[in-house]
Amino acid sequence: MSARLSRRETLFGGLCLCCLPNLARASEPFAMEEVGPGIFIRVGPHAEATPENDDAIANIGFVIGRDGVLVIESGGSLADGQRLRAEIRKRTDKPIRHVVLTHVHPDHCFGAAAFREDQPNFIGHHGLRPALEARGEYYRKRLEEILGADKAGEVVYPTQSVTGETEIDLGDRRLRLTAHGTAHTSCDLSMLETGSGLLFPADLLFVNRIPSLDGSLLGWLKEAETLKAVGAARAVPGHGPAVVALAPALADLTRYLSALRDETRKAIAADVPIEKAVASVARQERDQWILFDTYHGRNVTQAYKELEWE
């Protein structure tokens, strides 16, 4: 089995390099949108990491409470994190007490070093540390190649791990963190701002940009139902607009993932080799997603490897 999988992995690489390939795209202005009282989001462009954008391509932001600030996503590089910290300081001098790192991909966690001087709790899924130990140095080197050593950032490990659920109290507002089963990655963390009901599913929810499968297809479909059950009306996706209506956004996500599941199963049942499956599975989704050609083939490969052993 290992030889069989290794040949397949050479098609698209053995690790998810979400947001690392060198596809040039101009950077977006660093602008914060207030999506709720004291809740600010920077929308990332649908692009890949380049020297021009400093890997500032994910939706990142912060929540200001009575007793301090919580950062939700630290940015995709040291430079991105430094700009985010500067935006916080434009709005408050309250201490930055918590930095939430929602999963292992560099566009979401490589700005963490910009907040070291604040000595916050770096919060992550209980699986984040082993994921960073396995991949972090590789990601760091790739970012250095793209951005330069002065901008890339470094691996920062969580100081607080979440298993199940935990709550963060900012004095006048509470944020509920949930550690999910393997889905987009092996270490996905979501957050609910309990006062407003605003959900932060991170990369468990992609809008407009094609989802990137780096964990379990079946697990992601299961966790999509978990997100639906939260009952939130609005959400801040990991990639997409600053705020979206949750139900239709989840419907789009699950439509794609379901097509990927169902058509991959059919290909496997018909003994279609993986190379041909990549070219045929769920192609009707192509016009629905930005960066489809960049990520869909790898998604099919991941799905095939998971589903052929059902």
C-alpha cells in the first residue's frame, strides 16, 4: 500500500501547501472591517503567497473586550502579523491576551511571532502542536524562499491546547472554542462569539475560493453538520467575504464536498485509475470556485486515497 500511495502523492505532493504556490497576484490594502461591536476582520484576497502580498491572504482579525484583546488568526507571515498588531494598537491599548491559531496552514498561523512581546496565550487544537512539529519547519523554509527571511516568520507552538470545548472570558464577552475532528486538516478549531452569535469556522468554511482538502473528506462533511447545528446565522469564513450568511455558504461547501465524495466513489467502483479520476470527478464545479484548477486535482487525489479503503 505505501508504494501505491507514494506514486500517487507525487502527482500533487505529499503535504498540503495551502496558500504556498508561487502564483503572482497584487496585494490588497490592509483594511479592517468592523463586523460587530469591537470585532474587526481583514479580508484576504483569493491569491497565493507572493513577495508582493506577504502571504496576507486569509481572513484574520481580533475581538476587543473589556479586559483585553483576542486575536483570531495571526496572519500568514511575520510581516502580516506585525501589520495586524499595528491595527490593534490603533484602536486600543488593552493587553493582547489571546492569539487563536485555528489550524496548521501557514496563511493562518505564521504571523504569531509578531505577538510574542505581548506574552499572550497561543491557543490551538490539541492536534496543532504535532502538526506543526511535522510540517512547520518545511512551511517556514518555503515562506522564506517566497518572502525572504525577514518577512516569513517562525513556528510558534500553542501554549494552550483545546480538546472538546473551552471558553475564553474577555470580561464583557465570552468566546467558545471548539476542537473539531479531522476535516479540512487534523487540527481545526472554530470559535463562537456568544453575545452576537457570530461564528468563526476558519477554514472549515471556504466561500468563493475552492476548499482545500488536507484532512478527511468524510470528516469535513460531518463537521459541516456540526457547524450547522451551532445555530449561528452569520459566520466569518477562513477565505471569502468578511461575513456571510452561514446556511447558504455551508450549502455551497457541502455541495462541492458531496460531489467530490459521490463521484470519487463511482470512479473507484468502476476501477477508474486515479490519474483519470483527477480529470473527470466533479468537473461541473469548475465555474463555481476561484483557484479550482490549482486545488481540485489534489482534492480528488486526497478523496481517492481516503475512499478506496472504505
